[in-house]
Amino acid sequence: MDGPNTAERAQLFREPDTTRVPYRVYQDSEIYADELTRIFYGPNWNYLGLECEVPQPGDYRRTFVGEREILMLRTKEGDITAVENRCAHRGTQICQALSGNTGPSLICPYHQWTYTLTGELTGLPYRRGIRGKGGMPEDFDLKNHSLVRLKVEVLNGVVFGTFDPSTPALEEYLGPDMYKYFVRIFDGRKLRIVGVHRQVIDCNWKLQMENLKDPYHAGILHLFLVKFGLYRLDQKSEFYKNDAMGHSILMTSRGTEKGQEDTGGVQMRAPDFELSDHDLIKTRIEFPDDVTLTIQTIFPSLIVQAQSNTLATRHVIPKGVGSHELVWTFFGFDDDDDELRTMRLRLANVMGPAGYVTLDDAEALEFSQLGIRGTAPDAESVLELGRRGIESNDHLVTETLIRGYYRRYRELMDLG
């Protein structure tokens, strides 16, 4: 599909209230390339990982910002740094494993250019040549050939990075409501990793972010959640947003539903669905409120999920215009007791990519990409559930959060 010219870009979103999203933004390669530059490499904080994943000096974790591969590292001083996993000499990938320990230096496997863990070039073979022959020019300056380094902030054990030094401080970027609920989960206790899942889903990365800003689909698509009361649309619920930055959070409280759920006309296709072992969904309250589910989306590509005793970050990594990788990092706290550790592990498998919930999402999202493929240039989605506004409210039968997300998207992408 040919990319839109400047005039077409301004008209892609034909409605000022983002109740329509053009299907071209999910399948146009030029728009996708522009997203990488303006969103992922622009003035936004991108999730890199959890600090506990690199506990020792020299430890690294490979991750991505957009399509650029990043090393999140711990220095000998204990600081967290982030650099592109690309040698400044000939562009060679420096680290190949998903995680490991580099020792005190980063060394390119091709020509042994050597860097500090903060990215400064410290040496290279044959800089002065051999026997007076060859070598680098006399004015070659190591300081001019560092690795590309990201600005980094760590918030209660969660690591963010940005390529743009003008990006505002992380707390300001989140805003008061998003910060409040972020530190509800990440409250300063030491984190520990429960497990990591990775899956590739063949749909545009934005469809994944929309899915987590679409609270009412779970009352239709996820029979498991509805059947066992883990999520019902008649439970006490609310959401908050920061439309200026594209963030949001939705919350529900299990056990607050009254009588029979009003299904809104939804047909339950398998009413005889049962569990032989109810320990699978055994949970306990661990936060000082009655909220049992929070899903927070941080623009552009982080999802923080706390459902029952499942705690996870989901990192959405674009892999071309029609595919993305979803990396789940399930975590707990060092002070978890044995029962809570078991619950977290069990529920991670229930909620993860091969469990009873997210398997539904992956299939539905791929159906969405297949459905929009090759559509007419003016074809678009309809986002009017919950009316046309973007205000916060006390129910989840709405597409408000998606509308708010695209307000930020349009601003960054200059799409009218």
C-alpha cells in the first residue's frame, strides 16, 4: 500500500473526536516507519525491563525500543544504563544471548572494539597499526565513537529509556493519576522474576494496545474470566486517563456484582464450562483496597497487569507493519510467602499466552489484521461505545480509552 502524501495525512482521521480510526494506520508501511521515528525514537519513555533482571555488575538484558535493539546493563557502581546493541565501528550486534554477563566491558565479537558499560569506546586493535603501517588517522578520537546511549530513569525497580533528551521526567510524563496507580503495584519493595513468556502475534502493534484499552471485550471474549467471576462487567469498576500522554488504567473489584450479570445480549457459548481443580483460581487480597484487577497502559507500548495475584509487565515490540512480539515478564516480591509464590506461578500460566485468557486475544487480534487487509483507502473502524467523549467514568462498557489513545497518537504523528 502506498504511503499517504502530506495532504492525505491531514485527512486520514476525518473526525475530530477520534471516533473513527482509518484502517490504513494498521497496514501502511510508510506510516509504520514514521511511527518508529516519531513515537518510539521520539519524546516518549519506553519500557526496558525490571531492574531485578540485571542484579550483578556486568549483567545485561536484550530488549527493544521500536525496532532498535537495546542492552539494559548494570555497571560496577550499581547504576542502570542502556545502549544500542550495535558496535560503532561496522554495526555488529555486540551481545547475542537474551541475557547474560559481559564482565567489565562490552567487546564487539567482530573486530574487538571495546566499550565501558556506559558505552564509551576505550580501545580497538591496531589503532596505531603494526610496525608503523596502517592504523587509524592521527585525529581519530575515541570520544567520538561511543555506543548510542539512551536517557534512563528507574522508578521503583522499573526501567525506562528514551532516545530524546528533551523527554520530560518520568513522573511528569505519567501524570498524577497514572503515577499513583503505577506505584500502587511498584511500591518500592524488591522485585523478583516469576517467569517470562514471549509470543509473536501477526497483527499491527497498535491493535494490541487497543485490546488492553478495550475493557468490555473481556465480558464477551473471555468465557473463563466471566464464568469464574474474575472479571464481569457488572462488577464495581472505574478508569482514569491521561489523554495528553496516551496513558490509562482500568480497575474492577471481584465480588461486587449484584445478582445475575446483565449480559447486554451476549450469548454464553459454553455454559457447562467447569474446573476440576479450583486451586487454579485461588487468590487472596494483597493490596490495601478492594481492587482485584488493574490494567495500566503506558504510552507507547507498556501494559502493567495485576489480576488477582498475577503481576506482569507486557512489552509490545513492533516487528513490521503487520506483526509484533509480546513479552510477558511475570514478577512478585522478595517478601512473598510460599503460598503467594505458588499462586503467582499458577496464575501466570492461567493468564499467559497459552492459558485460558490471552489465547483468545491473540486469535482475535490476528482475525482483526486479516479483516482489515486490503480494505478501501477510506475504510475505518467505529469507536462510539460509551458515546463520543473521552471523560473518565465508573463503568467499562466503553471505547473511551481507545479514543484517548488516538488523540495522543494523532498529535505525535501529525495526522490531523
